[in-house]
Amino acid sequence: MPIGKTTTHDQVREYYGRVLGSSDDLKTNACCCATEAPPKYVLDVMGLIADEIVERFYGCGSPIPPALEGATVLDLGCGTGRDVFVISKLVGETGRVIGVDMTPEQLAVAERYREEQARRFGFAESNVELACGYIEDLASLGIADESIDVVVSNCVINLSPFKDLVFSEIYRVLKPGGELYFSDVFSDRRIPVALRDDPVLRGECLGGALYLEDFRRMMARHGWESYAFTAVDDIHVGDFALETKLGFIGFTSRTVRAIKASGLEDGEEDFGQSATYTGAIPEVPRYFDFDVETRFVKGKPRAISGNTARMLEQSRYGAAFEITRPGRHRGRFDAARAQEALEIRTGAKKVDLALLERACERCGIIPFDERVGEPTLLGAHAAPSTMQVNVCYACNLACRHCYLECGPSRAERMGRSIMEDCLEAFRTGGFSVLDITGGSPEYNPDFEWFLREGAKLGSTIVRTNGTLLCEPEYEHLMEAFAETRSRVVISLPFYNGDGADAQRGRGVFAKAVASIRRLNELGYGSDETLPLDIVYNVAGPFLPPPQELVEEAYKHVLAQEQGIEFDSLLAFNNYALGRFAADLMEAGMLDEYLRLLADNFNALAVTRMMCLDQVNVDVDGRLYDCECNHVLGLPLIIDGRDATIADITEKPLASRTVRTNPVCYSCAAGSGSSCGGSLV
């Protein structure tokens, strides 16, 4: 049937008012192409809608969001009113629905059923208003500024020749925090003019399809710097003649969610925020789908961009979410990375061996043992000199660089019987150095006993953050250090209060300095038999400056400003484990840091790595090449099982090859790193 009309509005009115009798008359599936069924809360109402209304429905999605109770909703291009009446039931008697369409034949169907649908819903009177008019000119219909909670539309905006006006009007009538939720047809390139003017293609919702990038620009012009797609379906034209006309143009049906929110940026940025859905929206008690990629499961935190946080907070959905405050900017938002970082930070996931190996593979970093090349270089000494013993994970601080994640909440500690086995194995294995570490090793009630017994067998090292030694309960231990001629290693992240406290908390620097001052009084730092060393950890994802330069700066500033002295400074590389790894993940810099370490691989440092001349004993007595291997679950193996200290109390540890992993690159990067500082 020829369509002899001259304007786009007239063409569309003719096509939908007279050419089409029902959705079966459509030549393509563009106007009824959703592959997923409407949500249950919509389907539950659909059975109450009159058959004639449904049969003459044309649409490409299910643009009916949840949480509509009491809302004022505007349906643009409502047709026979299927969506209008579904929404009528969902908003309830206290809500209001306005349906706008320019096709009298379609509106006549809706009007015939308006009162009947109210009765079907059990309403005293209809809450539906129907208006014949243009969606580009809502003002002429008396729709006031900021009077609408939600605007919906189902495959209609593409039919308008004045889309810019449509979005301008929608933004005008929406309340702050209001939502535009519509389904429509989009194209992957601009539609040629000849095709846009084709009456059949326009009537089939293809000629007026919105090119995605032009749509993005149009939305931004009218205030929507950010929006989301809640559904995306491919459109298959199916009609041979139309396919021939369209050629390589691709079409999709999409449902768009756009919140009228202030403070939106033109890109998704990461501020370390997360949102937890409380399940408070009755229609969706178990989960809420914000977009095609973001499902909020009740009670489970989900990482979100700054824009998503603002949209949720300012919309009617905000009451159903617990949203964290924005932190420091972390760069461009990457949903998968941010979610993984969140799960690691909350303890739901660990930076484990598998994660690090995947990251290395992603970065093109070959396994450490392959990089070393010569297997004999990874053979541990037949008679290692150092036994490093971790006596507890409890610590009065929770340092950001701590790969063991020690802190006040950790309760693990080594029992006396394991300590006794350590001393026996020390004798049997011919060790010369007992390196006691933690946590804060002072927290172990048997620490002083272990220190004094160890000092009878060889040299002893005590690793401490120094701050606990200021407490009356522990200050006497400094005299025990001096009496046992123990080497004391104090961690001090910077040489002034601002830098140190920024990393560890207020007052940390002053307490550490007070302990060092007391140790100086006991002879540490001046008596060569009482060595005092300070540890420097870098604060971020980089390698430390040359150790001797940092030592020079520390010695000068601490002597001038604090009047304290020490023997050596030990500069450590950070390990991509524990809290530091979590920080890397949050900053989106795990890959960059791993590449930095691999790019600065130093073959000379490999020959001096601490694992070659030590054995690490964990709080439960299991043996490792180093503490990092404990974190990664890589113990020494004897007879096919995890080795323990009890295995070497009567005979020395057999020759072994150290177990390597991606973290080994930290020990071999730049000047190298060990518990004794730089290696080269």
C-alpha cells in the first residue's frame, strides 16, 4: 500500500495507525525483538492486560524498571497502552501514569480500556492519563518542569525526526534524581539520508535508529554525561528486500537507564567506592541489575565508578543501597579490576600464586626459574647459616607494606614446644644466626625466653617496629637485647614524623624514635657489638633509591633533628602480596609493578638471595625457603609432605632447590632485596 504522506510524523502515524493491524504485520523483528522475557514483576501484571492491547503492541524491549510504587511515570509513544497499564498497576493507586502518543487509532484502544483496567487492578479510579501529542513538545501537553519521576519509552524515540528535542524535553520534565528508562533501536553507523526517509524502514524502527556515538553526544549535550545499557539484543532484519537496502549496517535493540544526577563526569572514574544492595526493592529482593555488566547481589559489596555511585545515591534506588564514601582517585574505572581489588581488600579473595601467575602471563613475564636459566643457581646451601623464625602475627600496627598482613587482630603465635624444636634443629643443623621476627615478636609470651636461649647457641637478630617497646610492659626487653648482644632491626619508613606517620599512623615516628634513643643509651649505634639497623620500605610501586644514599639521608636528619644514631640502613623492595598487593590492585598498578620488577631483573642479585642461605620457620612449625613462600603456600617438601621443624631436629636439612614464584622478582630487581637489605 503506497504511503503518500510528506512528513515523518504523518508517515509513522499512517504506518502504525492503518498499515499495521497487529505486530504480526511487521516485516522485521526490530519493533518486537527482545530475546529475554520481561522481568517477573512485569509478567505478573501482563496477564491482567486486555488481549487487544497486547496484540497491537509494538516494542523492542521491556523498559519498565522496578521501585515504581507511588511514582509519577511518563510513557512516550504509549500506543495501545500495554506498558502504561502495567506501570499503572506497579505505581499503585497513589501513583500516576501519563501516556503520550501521536496516533489516535492507537490511543483509542487504550482509552477504551482505561477504566476497565483500573477495575481489573482493584483501583477505585484510574490513575492513567492519555494525551495525543508529540513527544518532542511535552510543554504543549501541560507537563511541567521537574514533575516526572520516571520517563519510559518502548521503541518510539527512533521514530522521531527531532530526537534532540525529545531528549531536551525529557531532561526538562524529570525531577532531580529522576530516571529515563527506554528501549530503542541503535545502529553501529549513521543511516544514509535515503534510508532514513524510507517510510517502511522508518516504520520498522530501522530508518531512524540512533547511531551509538551520536546518541552518546546527544545525551551529554542534555545533561546525561553517563548512562547505562540494561539490555542489548542483536536485531536480525529477516526481510530480503530490506536487508539488500541496509547492506552492512548493524542494528541492536538496547534498553537505556539514565539518571538525572548532578556531578557526573564524561568518563567512568574510580574512587574506590562500592555499593551493597540491601534487598529493599520488593520486586527484586535477591539482586538488582543496574546494567548488563553490573548485578548487585543482596549483601555482597560491588565495586562501582564514581558516576554509578552518584546516580544511585541521587535516585529513588539510593535507599536500597549502602554506598561507601569516595576515596582518592584511582584512575579510569575498570569494573573487573576494581571488583577483584574490592574482594581482596574485604578478604573474599587473596592475592595468591594463581593470581600472580595469571598477571605475569598477561604481562608476558616468564617464570622466575626460566629467567634465571641455570638451575644450579637456585640450589640452597648445604648448611644454611640463618634460621628465621616467625613467632607471631600479632602486631600493634597494620602497615600498608606488610605482605604477611600482621596486625592487632591476628592471634597466631608459636608455642613453646615448637620453639624448643627450633633450638634443637639450630644445634643439629649447624646454624649460626637465629633471626626472630613477627608481627611484633614481643607479643609472644615466650619471646624473651626464646631470645635468651637462642643467644646461647649463636648470634641473634630481633626485628621490631620499635613502637611497642615504649609500652611499660615491653620496655624491659631492650635491656634483654643488650644483654644477649642481639642485633636489633627497627622498621622506620621515613626519617621524619610527617612521612612515617602518613604510612603507619599518628605518633608512630615519635614512639620509634623514643625506642631508638633508649637503645642508644644502652650502647646500640655506638658499640660495634650492639648493632642497630633501620629498615626503609618504599611507600609505593617503585624501587628504592640506592641504599647508601638513603642511609646517608637518614643518618644526617636523625642525628641533626632527633639526636639518635644507628649503624646501617636496609632498603627493601616491596612484595606484591598482602596489603601492598591490595593497594596495587586498587590503584590498578599490579601489572605495572610486576613489569617494573621483571624489567629490572639483576642476575647478580640472584646469587645472593637470602633463601639460598636460610630456612624460614612459620608459627606452626612448617618450613619454607622464605616468608613469601609461606604466604603463597609453598612449603619445603620432605617425603611428599610439608616439612616441619621436627623433621630437622635430629638430622640436618637435605640439599634442596628453592621453590620460586613471581614474587622472587622482588628479591632480584634493581639492587636486589633481602632481610639484610640490598644485595648488590
